[in-house]
Amino acid sequence: MNKEWAKVYIGAFFEVIWVSGLKHADDLLTWISTIVSIIISFYMFIMAGRKLPLGTVYAVFVGLGTAGTVVAEILLFSEPFKAEKLFFILLLLVGVIGLKFVTHDQTEEGVDS
């Protein structure tokens, strides 16, 4: 895994935090955490999109964020579990993983930005 894909994964992780924060924030600390998570999430997305194909980065970023948010809502916030929902999340993740594997990095050798 290269550094640019790590940025996508980190950004998706923070996306889960801020999306859940938008729904559950109820005091100053949780709102600040939500805002900081938005900033980190989009910064990582933008940085990864500079060197990787933007369409693929977006699909992976949003797919992982969506799947992570659904799982977090089930595990942390007592959202009802439905087998159908899990099936479609797994289907989404298969597509995201497939996109990642068929996409080649467009970084130039010897260039550090």
C-alpha cells in the first residue's frame, strides 16, 4: 500500500467520525471534533486526489465512508441490524476493492510533492 492510498483510508476513517458527529453532536466538544474531522477528511481526500485518479479516489473514499458509517451506527448507536443492509454494504465494498485493484497509480518516479 502506498502513501497516497493510506491518505484515502485515513480520510474515509475521519469521514465516518464527522458523518456520525453531524447526527449525534450535542455539545461544544463533539461539534469541535466533528469540524476537525471534516477538515482532516477533506484534506486527505484532496491530497490523495492530486496523485491518484480522482474518480477512483472519490469512489473508494465515499464507499469506505458509507460502509464505515453504517457499521459504526450499528455498533455504537444501536441502529437496527438488517441482513439486507449488510449484504449491500458488502457488495459496495467489493466494488470499491475492485476499483482499487484495477487502478494504477499515476505518480511519477523521483518526484516528491
